[in-house]
Amino acid sequence: MPVVNAAVEQWLMDQVSRGSKMESIVATMTQAGFGQDDALALARGAAAAHAAKNLRANGVNGVEATHGAYQYDPAPVATGNVIHAYDRDVQVLMRCERPQVVVFGDLLSADECAELIERARPRLKRSTTVNPQNGKEDIILDRTSEGMHFGLCEDAFIERVDRRIAGLMNWPVENGEGLQILHYNTAAEYRPHFDYFPPQQTGSASHTARSGQRVATLVVYLNDVPAGGETYFPTAGISVAGKQGGAAYFRYMNAQRQLDPLSLHGGAPVLAGEKWIMTKWMREHAYV
Ligand code: PD2
Ligand code: ZN
């Protein structure tokens, strides 16, 4: 592999700070003689360093980080290596305390994953994000997936999945937003963001007024991604490579209503094949 000297490091930082796509950085590096894995690791490292630098300097979307002040009270997820969630035993594969992340295996069967994908496929539309100023839904380059929402408990199958997930997250099923299915083609990604509504942003008010703040997320992996597509936490330095039927839980609001800046996370670019996930966002109050 070519030497990673100060010039290469500077080039990497220039690329990520001007928003170059991960795959174009990797392509340039492989042409220059780097191996694919080394190039990807270096590009990811530069992206994480850039995100962490921005977070320290500005917060994300102009929200000041409260790093250090967040109090980690116990997450509601049950203890133990196997959790009985409504109608299924779910395996606990990994727990992290700061930020609060739990990785699960075998939440859904392969048939359930396939059924969710097939039900979602005809209803997919380009994904949006909340505009920080006006709270409306915008299409932006930071989020290049397509998605759809099921209504909460919209039929018997979805209700079983909603109840299993609520059991696993140990949070009332009524407080859950409808399940969202997301589809990423090769190269699609969701750059680092918070799932909570930043309180200082004017666009957040209309969302939190309805059902309160978001408190925790479950990302469920509906297929095995051949390369890339991990759920990563750049400030915390955690990366979860999803396995079909497994899930990653993360909690970002504690009982004092503080929000955890370490929960900054993204969906890494898909480097080969496609990625299907399902997300559940839990609110403070019943979702209306
Ligand atoms: O695609 C993902 O892995 C991912 C990661 C983090 C999706 C989301 N967040 C999200 O939809 O909020
Ligand atoms: Zn997210």
C-alpha cells in the first residue's frame, strides 16, 4: 500500500470536507495503488474525523453538543442474553453503555424480512428529512434512500411486528411511529444525523408538540449487505454491520429529557448490492 503521509491525509480531509462521495474517494485511491479495504478504511476514518471536528466546533445542524453532561440512566431494554419480546426470543449480541446501543440477532425470521420487503416495494418513494427551519420534509443529498411507512398496527402482520418491537424496546406500542422501510441502492447512504428533533431548531417544534421528543430508535436489518451499509456512530467510533433479521437499538433521551450527542449516527454508503432496513422511532407520548 502507498505511504499515508501528511499530503494523503490532507487530501482525504479536503475530499470529505467538500462532500465528495465515499465511492469516488475510494475509486481515486484504488487507482493510486491502495487496496480497496485500506482505501475504504482511510476514507471512513477521514469522514469520522471530519464529523467529530464539526460536532466539536458547531454541533450538528447548529445544535451545541452537550458532550459530558448527558447522564446515562438505565435503558428500558431488559437485561440478559436472550429477551422474550411478545412472541419471540431475541438474542442480545452486543451492549454499549455510552452511547446506549444494543445489537440483537434473530428479531425477525427470513420469511418475515422477505414479506416486509415485498409489501413495501410498490409503496417506496424518495426519502426526506425534516427541514431545521420550517419543519417540512425536504429531499436532500445527505439521504439517498427510498422509503415508505406502514401505519401503526395497520394489519395483523404489521401489528405482530409492532408489538414484538415494542416488547423488545420495552416502550408502549402506542408511542411508536409507524414502521418505516428503507431501501438503499449501491452508493446510497444516510450521512451522520440525530434521530431526535434538535430543540434549538425552529423546525422541531411542530414535531415535538404532537407526541413529544423521540427517545430511542431500532434499526432492523432485512437483508445481508454484500459490502458497506453499516450503521455507524462516528463520534463514539462504533459500527454495526447488520445481519438479516437482526437489529440495532440506540437510546438518546434520558428520564431528565437530556439528549445524547454521542448518538450521532449514519448509514454508511452501500458499496455492493442493496440494503433494506426497517426503522422504529419511539416517542415520549402516544404517537398521534
Ligand atoms: O440505514 C441505516 O443504517 C440508518 C442508520 C441510521 C438509518 C437511519 N439512521 C435512519 O433512518 O434514521
Ligand atoms: Zn437515524
